[in-house]
Amino acid sequence: MDYYKLNSENLSQLNGEVSVPRYDRTKVKAGILHIGIGGFHRAHEAFYTDELLNKNSDTNWGICGVALLNFDQKIFQTLKDQHGLYTLIVKELDGSLTKTVIGSIVDYLFAPENPTAVIERIANPDIKIITLTITEGGYNYNEATGEFEIDNPAIQQDLKNPNSPKTVFGYLTQGLKLRKENNVSGCTIQSCDNIQGNGHVTKKMLLSYVKHAEPELVSWIESHVSFPNSMVDRITPATVPADIEALKETSGIEDAWPVVCEPFKQWVIEDDFIAGRPAWEEVGAQFVEDVVPYEKMKLSLLNAGHSVLGILGTLIGYSTIDEVVNDEAVNHFLGAYMEHEVIPTLGELKGVDLNEYKQSLLERFGNIYIKDQVDRICSESSAKIPKFILPTVQGQLQGNGVIELAAFVMAAWAIYSLGVDENGAKIQVRDAMEDVLHEKAVAAKANPKLFLEIESIFGNLSESEPFVAAYTKAYQDIKQFGVKKCIIDLNSKF
Ligand code: CS2
């Protein structure tokens, strides 16, 4: 087999089993600036945008991808070497692979190398939409107070050095300031992260920063920038070396960083784009007036479901999500959590059968070809759990509903945070709050409640008697009998 490095020159050489862009990429203008070009963006927004470029003749909506952190240098360099091209490998339910070379990222910038280029690009009149995938923790939000963490050292540094920012808030502020100074029209900032009310949160956090950094810019942003909420969905595990090798051996493509994902995808967006938008609805995105109920459903069933599987599965000793959910006892436990604790908090959702949705999630998690890593799911749990699980607990506590299963998962998380699974193997905890989690996890050995006292995660949950009682019992049971046996016992009640 001949091998071809993936780049513009070699596109015409690729064999027929791989789809390639059918549009002229040299004619596509970047109308979207995207911050955070990780796997999820490339499996989701960049995929939808590529489909649209293939379908209609509007060439104003290519993507300029921005790598913001030093850590992102590798993806920047890869995209640069490959002229923005990469292969999206969809792992179908029958194990077959659908491979598409995606061409919608037509430009790329590495912020640490040239901060001014990023600031100027945000102010460029061609850019009408700025989209973000900066992770749940990237919004600098304090769960206990609901406010922006102004004391964060990176934020303080940006306030002192406005022209060489490091955080997304520093960049957006300087870019928007330049837009205003140059009399460029407003734009849309669209979060594509898994946060309830992600548009509202983005607006609130950005304005909090701007009030400190450039107070006179606040009213311009309020009248010139829109912040639609959106719900995004597509399971995208981390790419592993075997994916790269298999692509090379089956298709002859040498792609340094392909993206793998599941076939399912969903994007529900509020139609609030102040400077226009691509016709993403032509390729399956849903535009609705109020996305809040969809977000709530997805975060509290899918993302929370992932966290439940990730934490319990890691302690038991599994390494991928399909292994965990295909364990009958854990599968039943998750189904019971969804049915008895989550669904009662969701209310009616027009056109959606929540039981069917729940069932479809269990099937998606069970796809044996995806091999989503429990390690990916558990990373940054301190930012995820307050958004995925705790709102359900609060809802249930208010209505005197069942909280036992969520309390069990929190107890398991306290034990997980000690960094050793039930077989004695080391757990690599990857979390911005790793030190605090570990310290409280150690303290919890003598008094389990101390873990719940991490206020920036749990707020005042440690004051809830019923929750603390269920959590403490679960903690002691897990220590004594192990996760699996406790799950089996709980399952007999639900
Ligand atoms: C996962 C998400 O990060 C996580 O914990 O739950 O990345 C999930 O796979 C996506 O949101 C799916 O849409």
C-alpha cells in the first residue's frame, strides 16, 4: 500500500473509502474563530461545518482554530503541518469505520507564540462568531458563590498584562476592545461546553472580568455581543496510537492526530446570533427558542451517567466505559439512578420520551468499539460533578426525593480520591483540585463528612442531614464490603 501524509497536496491521492472535502478550501473564509481545538470540537462543530461546506455554496463560514495553552502546541503543530486537515473516524455500532477528512478548519493560531495575532483576529470584521470549548473548569466559576473567581492567579496576571494574556477572558476582552475601537460590528460568543446555561454563564463570567479590566467596554458588549445557550453531544474518546496505526494500515493515510467518535451526534442551539450564522440546521443542528431543558436532560443523564460509570468503574478496576456499563450490576445501578433520582427532577420535555432517551444512553455507553477511557471521564471531576450530579441532588432534596444512589457515588468519589483502586492499583487522578481532593480524602478516612466540606465543589451540601447520613453509610459500606457488593445490595432495593 502507498502511504500519504495528510495535507492539501495529497488529498487527491487518497483512496475512495475515505471522503474528502468536495469544496474549494482556498475560497473558504474564516467567519468563525474557535478557541480550544481538542477532539470534541473536531468531532462536532468542525464536522457539522464541514458537512455544510460540502452541501451549500456559502463560503463565509470556515473556522480559524485557536490553541490557547502551551499544552496545545502539539495539536497546533499537527494542524499546521496538515494544512488544517484531519481524519474523523466514526466507529459505527457494527464495528465498521466511516472515515472523513474534515476541511472546515482553514486557519489556525497558537496564542502563546503570538498573542497579538489572536487579539487582532478576534477583532477582524470577517469573524462573526467566536465559539468555545474550554472545558467545564475553564469558566473560572465558583460553585459555592456562583461568582467569577477574580483571585485566580492567572486572572490576576491577565489584569496586570492585558496585551499578553493567558486566559480566554484576557483574550476576549482585548479582542472585543479592539473591535469596538475599530468600529467593527458586534459578534456572537457561543459556548460549546457542558454547562447548564452555557451562554448565560459565559456572559456573566466575561462581564465580571471586563468590569475589572476595561469597565467602559461593558455596555458595548451588552449591546453588541450575543451569547446563545447550546447543548452539544457526541462521545469522543481520546485518540490512541492504535487508531493512528489502523488508519495508516487500512487507508494509507498518515495522520498524526485523527479523531475518533461515536455515530450519534446532537446540537441544539438558541437562535440568537447577532451577526449572522451558518445554516447548520441544513446538516442536522436544531435551532430552538429555549435550550435549557435539553441541556439539563443531557448533562444530568449523559454526562452524569458517564461520571457514575467512571468513578465506580475505576474503583472496581475497569478501564473503559463499555466494560463498566456491560457489567450487569453497574448497568442496573445506573439505570436506577437515572430513573429514581434524575428523571423526577426533569419535568416534561416536549417531544422527548425520557425513558427512551435513558435507554439510548445505556446503548451508546455500551458500544464496544468506542472504548472511551474511564480516565478521560474522571479527569477534572471537581469541575464536572457540580454541573452534572449536584443539581440533581439539590432538586431531589427539595422535593424529598431519593438521593441514596448519588450519595453512594459521592462516597465512591471520596474513596477514589485516595488514588488507589480496590485491587490496590494506583489511580492517576487528573484534576486541577487534585491536592485538595487528596487531602480531604485522607481526612475522610476518620470522618467521611470532611470530604463533603469542600465548599467550592459541594456548596452547603454537608449541612443536609439526609444526604450526609446516606453518604456516610455508603462510605462505610464501600470500605467494608467493596463497591460491587454494595451495588448489588442497593440494586435489590431499586
Ligand atoms: C464526558 C463528555 O467529559 C466527560 O465527562 O461526559 O466528554 C461526553 O462524552 C460528551 O459531553 C458527550 O457529548
